[in-house]
Amino acid sequence: MNNFQFKNPTKILFRKGQIENLSKEIPENAKVLLLYGGGSIKSNGIYNQIKKAISSFDIVEFGGIPANPEYAVLIDALKIIKDKNITFLLAVGGGSVIDGTKFLAAAALFDGNSPWDILSKNIRTQKGMPFGTVLTLPATGSEMNSGAAITRRETKEKLVMGGPGLFPVFSILDPEVVKSIPQHQISNGLADAFTHVLEQYMTYSVDAKLQDRLAESVMQTLVEVAPAILKDTSDYKASSNFMWSCTLALNGLIQQGVPSDWAIHMMGHELTALFRIDHARTLVIIAGSHYTYNLATKKEKLAQYATRVWNVSEGSVEEKALIGIKKTTEFFQSLGIKTRLSEYTDDYKGTAQIISKRFTERGWLGLGEHGKVTPSDVEKIVEMSY
């Protein structure tokens, strides 16, 4: 097992009815900017619950943060933070709203020339404006980590950011919210969380037995609850396990002491930026090709995964590894998710070359756990995903 240091300061309030406790978690006399997305919280009752819970605070609202939070929209919110002397941010939504809020938390205290530098120059945020979250869409794990991804439409870029100053102070996780989520977003959440685990697990062994089994247990739970939650989103037991699995998939715990990959995410982000495909679905598009292309370096872990998660008992290491890849693709398809880029756009030709060129220009010359996935490799993996 590799050496590590681990600290996660986010307080989790988990169960139905926790929104009532919201006022106890926000600092007294805070001036709050309430941030949300397209307005679904107003139709499912969450907005009214929150407004009631924090009615004693001075509140300013900013809605309309889109899926794959858009830089230009966030700059409008940043102006409000500065003009209204906001002191606390409250994100109500899924990963997009929370990621956008993390950008604002960083940008509000940033003294550089342009807030985009935080992303383009990979500037880590050591201290950000404090914020909390009310999770309405389990998927990204952003409610209990310090990372975010932001899109800039005019340049068709999607870049990541992070730092120890971007952990939420608290996050409220009420599984009751799941019952109002559309099925395609449930599918996205299942696939997103599953792939998050794969990125931290599907590398090579460092004899971190507990981390491996923690990762495997999250994947097994997602596989088990997927049919139930897709059949009935009001199933509170399934919703609870789904929501907590999504959080544990990316709160930092399972990646301690082990190598991680993240090449799938880097390639997937480009597909979102170029074609505006849902984040989770871009991961699905890339995953099978990535593992197949890198079979030689990943086959031992793939075989272990096939055995422990999918109960594959027959075959050589390589045969089990290939079955593991096949089972993964079939799982994503069982969620109703298409697994090839050509199923999302007719304009896919040349995409691999565009992404490879971008990685070269950014100096991303070696991705993956070994740092050996070159832009040329990326080009081949994306082409395999067509």
C-alpha cells in the first residue's frame, strides 16, 4: 500500500427531513447566495423547504446553472457575490450546481487576472468562500470532495479544478429527493458513480486489500440497487443505498494508498465540451475502449474485478479480464445508456484527432496510472469508441 494523508472535513447530514436543520449549519449573520439549476427544485417542493428553513437569513438567489456548469453563467453569479457582499454560498442541486459553486468559492477570493486562470493554469484553491450543499441528484460525489469541472462554451473546453479550500462545510443528503428524478438522470448517476470507482480501482495492485474491497463493495451495491431504483424511484431503501454509494465513490476514501487512472474522465470531458453529451455517458463511451486498449497493464486488476464483482470463475487472467470489460458494457447498457460515440452524434469523424491535438497542446503527454497514455494512445482509444 502506498503512503497517504487523508482528511475530509465535510459534515454529512443523511436521512429524510434533514433540510429542517439547514439553519443550524449556516454561520450566524451570514449573507447567503442560494444557487440552483433549471428550477426543478421549485416543482418538487425542495425550494419551499429550503426557503422556510433559512428564512431568518439575508438571502440572494441565483438560478439557471446548467448541466456542465458554464463559465459565462458563473461569472454573472460571481458579480452578484461581489456586488452584494455575499459571505456564504448554498448549492442546491446535483454535481453541476455544486461544481459551479466550488468555482465561485474559489473565484470569490481569487486575486489573479482572470478567474479562468484557476482552470487553465491548474491553480489549486487553498482557501475558498465557505459553502454548503443540499444534494438533489446523486451522481458525482461533489457533495463530499474538493474537485470540480467547468465548461467554457465559446472555446469548447471542459477543465478541472480543486484544492483543500473547496470541501463543502456540510452536505445534506435526503434520499427522498430521488423520487422526483427523471429515469435518464438516475441512469447517469449510476454510471457516473460506477465509473468513479473504476478510475480509482482499475489500475494495478499495491496490496491495498481494504481499499480494493471497499471499491468492490460500492460497485456491487450499485449493481444490486440499479434495477430497484430504476423500477421505483420512491423506494427509500434503494434510494438510500444509491445516494450513499455515489458519495462514497468519490469522497476520497477508496483512493487512499492506491494508484488511480482518470484518463477516462479526461477524454470524456472533451466529448462533453465538443458535443454536449451528458458527463456520465461520455465516461461510458470511453471506458470499454480504454480498458481494452490498455489490457496488458490492467488485466490482473480487470480479472480480479470480474471475479469479485461479476462472479466470473472460469478462464485465464486475460479471458477473465475481457469478460470483465464485456460485463461492464452490458451493465451500462442495462441502464439504458448507449455505449458508442456514433450513437450520440453523426459528426464524430475526426474527434480523436481533435482531442489528441488538444492534449498535446496542453502538455498532457502521459495520462493514466503509469503516466504513459500518450496523445497518440488517446487518439486510438477515442477512435475505438466510435
